[in-house]
Amino acid sequence: MIVLHALSDFIDCDLAVSDSSCSYWYEGRCLESGVGVVRRRHRLRLPRTSTSEAIAHGLMQQLAQNDCSSREGKMYGILLVELPNGEQRVLKAFSGLLNGCSVVEGWVPPIPGRDKVALEEARTLAQLDAIKQEILNLKQLTERQQYETLSEEFEQQLQVMSDRHRYCKHQRQEKRQQICNTLTPEALTIALEQLDEESRQQGIERRQLKRQQNAVLQPLKQLIAATDARISELKQQRKELSRQLQAQMHATYSLTNFSGRSLSLQQLMPGGSPTGTGDCCAPKLLHYAATHNLKPLAMAEFWWGASSVNQDKIQGEFYGACAERCQPLMGFLLSGLKPKPPAPRGEVTLPIIYEDEWLIAVNKPTGLLSVPGRYRDRQDSVLSRLRHLLADGMALISVHRLDQETSGILLLARDRQTHRQLSQQFQQRQVHKVYEALLSGTVTVNQGVIDLPLWGDPENRPYQKVDWQHGKPSLTHFQVMAREGDYTRVEFTPVTGRTHQLRVHAADRRGLGVTILGDRLYGCCVVTSRLHLHARELRFEHPQLNETIHLNVKTPF
């Protein structure tokens, strides 16, 4: 089976990416020891480079031609490797199953071991499917709807009765006040007894309706409770069956690293591992490379197809090693590779364009975070790299941020006072910012102002939308620079600095109505290597030198 592919299958080798800048590191630490040597952990790293991303975009174009790939959302990955003769080739992998198959021509095979439990897996999957079907049937129990309908009817009857009784009670109170002053004592006693009897009868009426409600609803309620208990029991059975199968698979799944050592998933994660561990792209790719004497150069993983269940994965976006399944394996998988030395200061991956004793400005590449994210797989950023590279790096504070996929000028302060003074300028809109973008369509007007309120829906982060009720003001000036075939090059000058402001102002029909090229989050369908948005200029007052600093970098597209 052909698994190694030529670079030309994915990219034009004559136009191959010469700038192999890194936008993410797959990394882990491996424990090593030797005779007379204290055990120590080495940091091992494998980059996601612009070349590997270009190869991945080539694979996306191939997937886009297959309807099945678009319907079935999953992670895909490529690994750029070097053969013993120095030739470069490409491996590709998918997570889990592809169209129900684990072995597919042209793709890296699954981790060894699955075949050993294939019979047990088939039997367990059949049991799980039967349990799933029974749960679905129990959830569709007709008595559930019957209970809801009858319960609502009784509540309405009780409400009507309560309203009538309340009115009658009010009438009785008024009548009591009237007859107390007009009737003789004997007549008054008889009249008050009649009113009390009316009150008692209404109480009896209410209790009878309550008893009727209970007689009708209680059997249904008991049946539904028994059904729910059965569903809980089935879910527990399903969980236990899945756990047992997973334990069997993880005991047989065997991973090999670049030092030639093999361990089962059970040995690597003795405390237990989530379902699907070992079926992700990264372990498949690295295991195959290690067992076939292939040197890994760069790797890239991306999502393709329908959005994931919790909407946290977007088609065509790159993602790092998942924190639960892949990251705990990275140290072992990369063992045997030479530790990656720290990048030299000011290298092409993070060019410093201005520096003095108070602040520093860099030309951030696309795909790199401005500051570290919350989770382990999102720690690589401009701030974390500079903190690692510079002697005073730990004191650095980011003054503002750029989206991960936006490139351009990013400003950082070297002390808190400078940070506070620069932040004030941003907050008071005294900083002049200019962005350049390439839009995936034709803009008919030449210049203008976009003024739309933006709001980030907490249920659909990080997506922003125009919302006249909840949105915050956002203002952008724009100027068309050129029309290039089917595309339009635009200069944006934002006055405010809302999240995704320029991306929404470009894509929304009340703005320009044309998405920025490569902006898949806001509807661009063109497969391209990056988001074509670049922070080109930044002008501000230096808080210590009391002079205007005007920074300008070349647009890379």
C-alpha cells in the first residue's frame, strides 16, 4: 500500500514555500538516564511550519472534491518526513475511521493492536448499538407526551378553579361585612353558616380534583420514572462496555518512538485514557515514521467537514495536539529526536522591528497567538517566545493583541509603567492603526466608514456579530487600494478595537459584504494558506521619549 507521497501531490514544487517559519510547536519532555547520569527531562519539539501548512492546504483541496469528507467532520494531519537518502516525502492521516474504515489506501494505517481485538470490538460495538437503540426507543415513550398533556390540562383546570374560588372568597368577605350590620343574631348565625358551608364545599371540590389528578398522573409518572431508571442503567452499561473495550484496545495498542522503544497505551497512560486515544492523527503519523526510519521535519493537523458537536472546530482551521489524548503522549512519541535548540533572537519566525529599553515591537507571523491561551496546546505565542529568548523577557507585557491568523505589528512593554501609559493611548483611541486586507470579491465603493455595533455571543465563541441591542460601537474607515481580478485590496483604519472588528465589517452585508480572503469563520469558501489580513502600520507617542514612533512593515501577500 502506497503511504509515502511526493510533495508535488500537494504543492507546486517550483513555488514551494521558502520561508519555513514556525507557527506552532508539537512538544513534550522525555525522561532519559544513563550510567552515572542523573535522570533528566529533555524538551523535544516538532514544528508546524509554513511549508507543512501549505501541504495541508493542498490536502484540503483534495478533500473539498469529496462530498463524504465534507459531511463527516474530523481531524486530518500531514507529516513532512525525510528519507535516509535525503529526499522529502509526505505522510497523511485521519483520526478515527474514514467512511467507516480504519485502513484506507494512501493513508497511514492505524496503530498496531486493533486487529488483535477486532472480534471483541465488533461484538462490543454491536452491543453498544443495541443499547443505543433501546435508549432511543425509551426516550420516545408515548406516555411521556401523554403525561405532559394531561399534567398541563389539570394545571389549567386548577388555575380556573383557583381564580373562581378566590373571587367567591372575596364575595363572601364582603357579604359577611354587610350582614353583620343588618341581620338579627339568629338570622346572622344561619347566614354565616351558609357562607362557611360554601367555603367547605369549594375546599372539597379542590381536593377531589387533586385526587383525580393524582389518580391519572401517578401511574404515568411511575412508568416514566421506571423508564428513566432503565435509561440510566443502560447508559451505565454502555459506559462500562466502552471502558472495557478501551482498556483491551489500549493494552494491545503499541506505540514506537524514534529511539526504538515500544510501549502500550496502557503503559503510557496507566491512570486511564479517554476514548479515542491512539486514534488521532499525530500518534499515527509519528509511530509510522519511527517504525519506517523516516525523519520527521514538520507536522500540521486541521479540521475538515461539518463542525464538531460543541462547535469548537472550524473547517480548514489548524489545531495543535489535543490536551487529553495526544499531548500526554508527545514526550514519548518524540523521544529519539535531537532536542530542538532555542530559536536565535530576531530570526525570521519572530522578527523584531523596533526595540529600546522600554518597549519592543515585532512583526507577528500568521498562525501565532499574541499571548498564551488557557490550555496546554495553546502556549506557543509571541509573548512566550520572547520571554524565552530575551534576558528580560519575563517582565514583558503585551499592550494589545492581534488575532491568531492576523499578521503584523504587535507592541509589548518592558515594564508596568510603560504598559500602563501605552494601554491608555489605545483605550483613548490615540494610536493610529492601519491594516491591509485582500477581500475575496469585488467591493464597488472606493472609500467610506463602517459603523456597526458588535457583540460576541457567549454560546458561539469566538464568533462576533452585528447586534443593535447588545453590541458595542465599532468604527472603521476603509479605502480601496486596488482591484485585482476577482479580489479587492483594501486599507482599513479602525478607530475602535473590537474583537474581529475588521473581519465582521468586511463580511457583513451592512459593511462591505465581502469576506477577507481565507476567513473561513465568517464564510470565505476559498481554500488558501492564510487569513489575508495584516497590521501594516502603527503610530503612537513614546511614553518615555516624548516623540512620535511610526512603525511600518511590508504586507506579505
